[in-house]
Amino acid sequence: MSRWQRWVEWPAGIEERDLERFAPGFKAGVASAGMKKGGRNDVGLLATDEGSTVSSAISLTANAVAAAPVRLCRERCDSGALSTAVVNSGNANAATGEQGFANALALQVAAAEAVGVSEQNVAVAETGVIGVQLDMPPLLRAVGEAAAGMAADRAREFAEAIMTTDRGPKQIAVECSGVTLTAQAKGAGMIEPGFATMLCFVQTDAEVEDLEAVSRAAVAGSFERITVDGQMSTNDTVLVQANGSSGRPLPSGLLEAALLDLALEVVADGEGATRVGRIEVRGASDASEAERVARAIANSPLVKSALHGRDPNWGRILQAAGAALAGEDLGQIGAESVSARELAEERSDAEISVDLSRGSGTAHAYFSDLTKRYVEINAEYTT
């Protein structure tokens, strides 16, 4: 069911479901506020069925220049009871000052009124260009239109509405042990571990004890493991909602597998990307050191270029590892410490590894290659 079977371990008994439909008890509507060319939908409104209860968990960017919707979610949302989310793509509403915060608040209020819930139960997520104020009249009108057209079979449309430079929608729809889980994500550029730049919305009818802890662990093993360009976004948001309507517990590993699968789709869709790599660092003095080295290798333009060119240049990998540990001594480490054979293979993914022979610390990261197209996309992003 996934092209990432070598890296994603799904629970036994997993079955695919219709990507058009949300998990039972969830629905969405979409509309256009004119932020995307061609009148494409750029507003999504996601909610639970009327009268249903929901537990939720939300993860937000650590960027110090957090966008207005991120600040609003931190300050004005009940993170454990988010029944609704309103999303717009095309404008990040970041670096927009107090006016931007007021606009995000107006969006939250409009969504709450349209769906009939309390404002504190509405998450706001936005993505797109930074430093531009929202055009509120068409945006608020679009929220009303989205609310009027809400349905359980609009998951695909919702996934498309939240896209920016994505080449296509990113979705999961699966059933396991009587539990359904659906998810929609967007992300292609400004992707960096801790936190990856993207939006992701997950819905399940499972009963989940301590959803916040479960979600945090799943995010740590997925979106915190990926990089496209080493750039941390101002708008990262992952919202997980569970309504418990199935009466069954969340199968072990299901959320982790779903988020990792989507995270790998984000990397594969990295702006201009043609290949995905996985770097594993072993033998570090501790896990923190291994993490530092893995990220340095994954973000190295030289290593990313080698991934693109199918060049098993192990010297570039060691250079990046050494730079991460500048001032220390790795001894006579050489080619025998690096496995880079898959870089040269005619496949769309590749594994490489480094053994530092300093201890038992390990870490890994997933990354995309660096291509001319990445430069073209980002050189012309606002012009």
C-alpha cells in the first residue's frame, strides 16, 4: 500500500480505505478565497459531526517567528478538545504583527460560528507566503461557503485545498482492528527536522488514552526526522483528532506508521526532489551527538547533490560528520566507516550509514536530493 515499505512498519491486518472519505464522524468543506491562481480551492474547514465528542493533540512549530495562527493556537485554543480546524493556503499570515493576529482570530470566530462550536475548540492553520496581510472579506466569505458544503466524502478535496507548492495531495486512509484512520498533509519546501515545515491533520474513530503523549511520540519519529532544505517554517502544525466512536483502542504503531508514511511523502515531494535518502549514524558517544551528525549529513548540499547525481562519494559524508563535531577528534576514520553503495543505484531511495566508533549512540534522518528545480522554485516564489 505504500512505496516506503522498507522504512514504514504497518501493524498487521492493515487495509486501505477510500481516500475520498474521512474516518467516521468527521467531515469537511472547501472553498476559494482567491489566494491561489485559477480560482482553486484554498480554504478548508474540518469538523466532527454535530454533538460528537473529540479528544485532540496539536504540535506546533518551534520557530521564534511563529505565525499568527500558531500564536493563536497556543494562546486561545483548548488543545485537548479541538473539534474543528480552519485552514487557508496561499498566505502564511506570518510576520504580520498584531493585525495578523487579529485576522487569525477573526478566522477562528467565523469558523466557530459557521460550525456552531466554541472558539476555543477551533484550531487555525495557515500556509503560504510570509509577510503579507490576509484579504479578510473573501476569506471570511469562503469559510461560510465551506461550512455550507461540509460532507464526509470531501477528504481528497480538503487535501488539495491545503496544498501550496506540493505536486499533489498527501493522504492516508486505512482500517486496522476495527479502527479507521485518515490523514491529510501538505509540505514540499522549508522542511527541517525539529519541526518539519508542513501541515498535517489526522482523524480516527479510535479511543486513545493520553492522545497528547501518543501524538508527540509519533511526530518525534516522523516529521521530526525529515529535511528538505534545513529551513524551519513559521507555521508547522500537526493536529490529531480522535472521537472514540468505534469503541476500540488505537492499534499499536498505527499512528506512528501513518505519520512516517506521510512524512516520507513530504520529503519525496521536496521542491524539485527526485530521490529520498536515509542516513543512519551509529557509534556516537550518545544519542544527542548522533542526532547532530545525522542532521548535518542530511542537510549537507554536497551530500544532497551526491544523492541526486548517484555519486557514492563517501568523503562528503565524512566531511559533514566531521563538521558537526568540529573541535573533536574522530581519529583515522575512513571509507570502512561509511556505507554509501546505494547512492549509486538506479532506485528512487537510498540508505547510507556512518559508524563513528565512539560509543552506542544512534540516530537517523530522511532527506531529499538537491536539484536545479529547487533553486528555480525558490528564486521565483513571490515574483
